[in-house]
Amino acid sequence: MQAYPSKIICECGQKSIQEAIDIFKSTTLPYKKAKKLVTQCNQSCCNEALRMLYQCVKGKKPIKIPYEKIAFLIDQKKNYNQALNALP
């Protein structure tokens, strides 16, 4: 298994978790606009994981990044999308 910070958080923008953290740290934009910098799209495919990451980075009291939980949310969404694509 690849290291959590290098895991791709959004297939649309091909950004890793670490790249998303760096983008969120370097911007003053609100979540919705900062998300577009990472995803480069308007889809909600990775919204839960990105929202959690944004809150960890930009919250009033920054907390330790829960890489395992974010990776779980990414995998859960991928599995859901694969199940939808497998439907007839």
C-alpha cells in the first residue's frame, strides 16, 4: 500500500493528499473555491475527504491530519463508484 500522503485524493485533478494540504495551506479562499484548486472540477466525488482535510488544515485550531480516515473515505468512494458502474 502506498504511503497516505502520496495517495491520490481526487481522480479529476490527480492531486495527492499532500498536494491538497499544500494548496489548502497556501490559500485564503473558502472551502468551495479552494476545492476547485485541488479537483479542477465541480463534481462532488471526493467532497467528504477534501472537506475533512480542509477543516484539519484551516480550522480555528489546526489538528493532526487523520490520514487513515481520509484514505478510508477515498477508498469507500472508489468502491461505491465501481459498484455503480457494475450495475446493468
